[in-house]
Amino acid sequence: MTDWLKIKQDPRVLRGIGLACCGVCSCLLSAASFNGFQIPLNTALSAALSPTCGIAVLAGSLFTYALTGTLTKGPVFLCAIALTALLRWLISMQHTPRAAALLAASGTGLSAVIFSMARIIGGRELLFWGAGAVLAGLLAACIRRAAERFECGVPVRLHAGDAAAFSVCFVIFIAALCSVRVLMFSLGQIVSAFIILTAAKRYRAGGGMICGTLSAFALLITDAQAAGFAAVLPAAGLAAGFLAGRRKEMLFLMMQLFCCAGLMLSGWDIHTGRIWVNSIIGGLLFLFLPAQQIADSILQWNDGDADLAALTGARLDFLSDSIAGVRGSAEQIVSRLAKAELPHDAVRHVCDTVCAKCSYHDECWAQGDEEVRRCFRRLSEAGLTEPAAAPFHCLKPDQVTAEFIRTKKQNASEKALAARLRETQTLLFSQMKITESLLRRAGQQSRRTYHRELTRYVTDVLGHLQIPLLAAAVSETENGRLLIELYMPADAEPDAVLVTEVLRDALQRPLECCGTEAAGGEQRLLLQSTGGFSVTTAAAQCAVHDDEPCGDCWDTFSDQSGAVYLAVSDGMGTGKNAALDARIVLSNFRQLVQSGMECQGAADMVNAIMLTKSGDERFATLDVAKICTDTASVTLYKYGAGPTFVRQGDVVTVCQAANGPIGILPKTEPYTVQLQLDRGDLLFLMSDGMDEAVFPYIRQKLREGGDLQELVHTLCGKAPRSADGSPADDVTVLAAALSGTVIDD
């Protein structure tokens, strides 16, 4: 696989593929028939591409003319192509659409002048070639504009100014393909039907009508006998677009009804009947192929929002980096000040303030009285409540003792203030770090591909359900998933299941609901397209006392990237206080993750919240499993949590670590594990109520498998019991099973 990727990324391979494509396109355009007229398409193609590609176009044209026996009928065309390629080599200029138009017009006009001087073409034909030079220039400008977009990468993102150029290229492309026939089948007519239906489904009525009109024009310039059938194509695309919210079969049937009307207008002749058959084949391809995905992977409409999104993302990144710089400087200053602010040395301080004023100072200190030194050290090390006395021969014993007590109280007070200041600084720096993370994440999200037409369509569909939308946005995430964000007032009560089903039918996409979150006076409902793996969850709990809630809490949710989270929190102790601590940890962690934060940053913020929640010492464990539904990779984050059992095939492993929970230390460091699971694998998160003596039984039950819900209840019931038969501790078992999903178009 790696070798193949290297081959595909090799510039020489890409250059060879490009030359081959240019040669094939030139062959196709040379063989194209436009109702008996000759159009200088290859001259325009040669002017719009690089000099090397221009040589490939010339070679392809020569090959086609020689193969079809028309080499002597197109000398002016061949000369025009050769002159255009030569001018591209000789003239060094910026390759803009205007320059390409000038080259194509100059090459065609110069070729016509040369053959006119040789008396091979006459005056009337010279006028014809003058018009051909203007046409070649216009076509070259359009082809160059399209080539510039393709050079930026695929999928091509179109802007409003590209509409005319791409429309001309579309007509040329379809018209050239109409000349490719195998028996009664025309490739251009098949492709045009497929594109009309795809545009109607993707861009509704406007897209269907525009593509229908362009396809009709392409059909007319290649086959004048199909005028009656071509006349109905714009109406067919328009009608199909009005049914964009219906099933694909409805669009297909609507277009075929209009095509049948076109067949009637043409008099039911055999020639038009063949065109109808080709449109049916194109419609069937639309039904059985992932049309929308194919269209989005090649070309996407972009009416200027991408530039604004890129600017917004860059601004947010800059702001995030600025906050990071301020935080780094502040942390360095605090670290230096903390080293400089050392506590007072009590012995030296008392000696300087009391003993220095005593007449016996020299006898006690200068002459090195060891008894005095030992006594002062005892006074310095003694606690505030411990009895202590000055040296027996000291002239100021009360002052010495009082000064020691005052100095130690001052040091203790300064230590307490410094500890409180460090906690405040830690909280401030963690908040700044979280702000950086949120801004950076927002910058990444702003660079998503937003679909304006789909957003309007979703708004219209939900408007029929009378859902009070404040705003809606349909975008494509980094991993290619469709994400739908719906913002509503906080007092609205939308049926998430109904909304998901309605939008799934309207968009013909497999969607799943990520849940509803409230903030302030708004709530947000997130929907996203499903990944390659689905996650089924089950949970079971048992409390120590039947009349009190379980001190453990669990939750499952999804984020905006499609990852599924399993989370378990065990509060300190049992009962409602423990349950409250666990719920605070889980609810805040979920809200922060769904707002766009990474797991560790969210846990750091929750830890800061727990530290400042009250003066009492209260903490809770946090056990998180993040499952990527695209790759089935799993990341475990453990903060003082219980064991996690993983069954991969027939192998059962245990992941556990002895680190601190949330809410004890200012800084939390999780124990993390990376796992790669597959379909059929199981994941079990358990609170610390499970004793290690039960581990062999758990391994055996996981190997046996079975219904997931029954399995978690069985394991939960196996928790250690006290003498009266009640659980020795609160127990929670949260499990997940991975399976595959079938993604329909």
C-alpha cells in the first residue's frame, strides 16, 4: 500500500498521467462531430495547457486524423495547433485565461493567413477562420479557467465567477462524449442524464434546470434532429429538482415522463427513441451509484464562504497562539518569583533582630557557643503549640521565644497564602489553556466545507414540521462526514428521533443523532452521517443501600467528529453525595467535549471545578473510552478509575492503573491506552466495586459472549457482597460492542 501511494505521488507518474489524459482528450475532440461544422477545440486546449501538454494534444490530433483518414481535410486545424504549441514554447508570459485566449486566437488566425497566402483557402473561408480564431480564444479562456481550478486540487471548489467558464466546458465535454457511440449507446447522452438527476438531487430545482439547459444545448450542437427531445430537458431537470426531498426513484420517474413527452414532440422516431434509451441508462446509473458522493468528490460549489472561513480560522488560530504566549510568559514569571520568595530563616531572623542588640552577643555567637546554636535550632524546629524556652543563660529569654513564635506564624501564614496563590494561578493557567484549545478547535471547525444549498433545504424541510429553528448549518467534517447542527430555543421540545428520520429520508443519507445540549437560552441538536462501525452499549448498576442512589454515574454520547464516548465516574463514598460528585464530573466533561475540547483538556477543567467546588475534600474517579467509528480505534483515559476489560476475538485483557482521581491535585495526569478493535469486539468499563477475585469469572463470561444487556447484569450481580447480602460497594458496569454498518446512498 505504501509503495502504491508513493507511486501515485511521484511527480513523474502524475506528469505521465496528465500527458496521457491530454492525448485522449485531443483524440476525443478531434473525432467529435458538431452537425458538420469544425470547431477549433484542440487549438483552445493546446493554448490552455502547458507546452508539454500542447505537444501531446498535437500528437493526439495527428493520430486521430490519420486513423480516420481525414488528415488532408484538416491541415488548417493541425497548423493552428502546431503554431499555438510553438508560441507557448517561445513566448514567456503568465499563463492566465486572457493569455490563453490570445495564444489560441493568434495561432488560429496565423494558420488561416498562412494557408490563405498559399491560396489553399479563399476569402470567404478566411472570414470563417477569423470567426474561428475568436471562438478558439473564448474557448481557450474558459478551458484555462477550469484548468486553474483543477490544478488547485480535487474536489474543485467553484466560485460565482467560474459559472460561465465551467458551463462552456460542460457543454464541450458532453458534446464531445455524444460522438462516442457503441452500437446504439451514446456515452454523452448517458452521462448528461446522470448529471441532470444528480444536480437536481444535490442542488434542487435550480441545479436541475441549469444542467438540463446545458445538456440540451450540447445535444443540439451535435445532433439537430434531437431538437424536440432536447427542448424538454430543462423542464425535466426543473421538475426533478422540485422532488429533491423525495426518494431517488421519484426523480428518475419524473425525468422519464418528460423524456416521454420529448419523444412525442419528435414524432416517435427511432433516432429519438435511442436517445430516450440512453437517458434511461443514465437514470439507472443515478439510482444504483452513490451519485451525490461522486459529485462532491469531483466538484463542489463555493460562493465565497471558504475565503471567509479560512480568514476566520486564521484569526482564531492567531488569537489562540497569542493567549498561549501570554500564558507561557506568565508561568515563567511566576516560577521565578516562587524561587525568589523563600521563607524567612527563623534562627537568622531572631539573631539579627534580638540577639544583635544584646551585650552578650559576641559571647553567645561570635565565640561559637554550641549550646546556644542547638537551642536556637530546637526553637526553630518546634511547632507553634510545642513548649520551648530560650537558652538558660540568655538575658532576653521572653523576647527570643516570642520572636521565634512570631516568625514561625508569619512563615506559616505566608506558606498558606502562597499555596492559595498557586492554586489560583493553576486554575487561571488551566482556564487560559482551555480557552486556547477552544479557540483552536473553533478555528479548525470554521474551515469545514459548509453546504449552503443543503442548509437551506434542511431549513425548509424542518419548517414544514414547525420546529422553531434559530439557525441551522450543514457541513462536512475533517473525516468526510456530513454534520447537521440545529439551534433552537431552550424551551423548545423537539422530537430528536422524528427529526433524524425526516432528514434521513429527505437527504437520503444514513444519519444518527448525537444528542441535544443546552447552553443559556439555546439548545443544539447534532446529527451526523454514520461511520463504518456502529457501537451498541449496555449498562447495569447496583447500590449499597436500596433506599439511596448509586454513588456511580455513567454516560454515553458522541462528539462532532463521530467518536462515541463511554464514561463512568465513581464519587467518594456512597449515597447521594457521591452520586452528586460523579454527576458533576460527567455532566461537565460531556458538555466540554461536545463543545469541541479534547478529552484531557476537558478533564483538566473538570478537575479545576472540583477543586474549587467547596472547602470539603470531595473527589470522583473518571473512566473514559473514546471509540472512533471510522477506524474502530479506542483510547482509554483513566483518572483513578476501576478496571477495563477488552475482548478481542478470544483474547481478554485488563487495563487498570493506580493514578489519582479528579478533584485532589491541581494537575491531573491520565493513564492512557491505545487499542485497535474490530467488529465483534467487546469493551467493559467497571467501577472499583469489582474485586480482583472476580476477574477470572469476568474473563470466562466475556469469552462466552451472549446478549450484551444480560452480560452486564450478570457481571454486576457477581460483585462482592457483605454479610447481609448487600453489595460491599456501589458497582457500575458499562459495556460496548462493535459491529459493522451498511451505508446506503
